[in-house]
Amino acid sequence: MYTIMLQTKTIGYILFDLDNTLYSAGYGLEKAVSRRVSEYIAAFLKLPVEEAWALRRAGIAAGGYGTTLEWLMAEKGFDPRAADGYFSFLYPEDEADALSPDPGLASFLASLDVPAAIMTNSPMEHAVRVVKKLGIETFFTSIFDIRFHGLKGKPRAEAFTHVLDTLGIKAEHCLFVDDAKAYVEGYRALGGAGVLYDELDEHPEFPGPRVRALREITELLR
């Protein structure tokens, strides 16, 4: 049994994560990105893939970074001017070919009584490919990508407040939905209405609102 009740009265906006939230993790897009990340950092650090990945995992955990790119910039001398090449390697043009229009998702988004936007730690070109493949590009007022945050995104408080200020809404009145527990926790720490999208029921211990299907969000808004 999982809790889906919100401790707030008024929601005026919904902010959705993109990857493994608006489409199923079963498509494997994020796994493919992770594989390319490991290949990139291995080449950049001149280390075997396994060693580079272990170093990355430990570094991100110790530094509290939201992305590999932020860790590389902060600790490994990565030049942010090279970010476009990094994104091109991680997100090739054919990356979203496995996706197809999702009428059920479109119907759910159309049923929402409040406006919605996307906040992602991926680049805009990836986000645009995905929403077009899913056939849902008309349902969002904005897409906030990693460049919008100066390459430092979720779960940083300033990333969330940057988006909220742009939308003109307070955290407690904006519902944030993400599959990453750390990101939802970061938003909830600001007093926001954060919901964990736990498709595979991997986080039964999560203390806040948790759903396994996006359509359950309609119950939160009633």
C-alpha cells in the first residue's frame, strides 16, 4: 500500500520530469545514456570503464551532484564550453526511435485542469525529440533543460527556484513529479508538493506521496 495524498490544498501547476517519468523505464533509453556516460568519462579520464564508473558513482555521492556533468566540471576539470559535444555523444539523433505516440499519456495530460511544464537534467534537443515521439509536445507551457540552469540542475534548490520564479508560482502550489527519489526529496525540502513516480515499486519506504502510474495523479488533484 502506498500513500498518494498531498499535504496541500491548492495546486496551480504541475512540473514533470522527462526521462523514465513521461515514458516507461522499460524502453531502456536511460540505460543507453548511462552506458554512453561510462564510455565518455572513461575516455575523458583515461581510465578503464569499470574504474571510471566507480569513481563517478563515489564522486557524485560524496559531492551531492545531480549529474555526471556537474561532477566532471567541479572535480575533473571539464570545460563547460565542451558541453555541447558531451550532449551530442550522450544523446544521438536516433536515441528516441524506440518511442512511439502514447495516446493514453496524451489523454491523461489533456485531462489535467492545471498547466504543466517539464523540468529535466537532459538537454533541450533530447527533450524535444522525446516529446515529439510521444506526441505530447502541445501539452506543456515550457521545457526547462539543463542549460537553463547553467548546467547545474536537480536536485539543487536554485534550479527549482529558478523554474518556480519563471513560472510565477510558489513551491507549495506546484506539484513536482519525478522518478528520482533524491530529486523529489530536494523539492520537498523547499516546502514543495513533490510526488515520487515509482513505476516498479522500488521505494516503498518513501515517506511522501508516491504513485506507480501517472494517471493516479488525478486523484491527488481532486
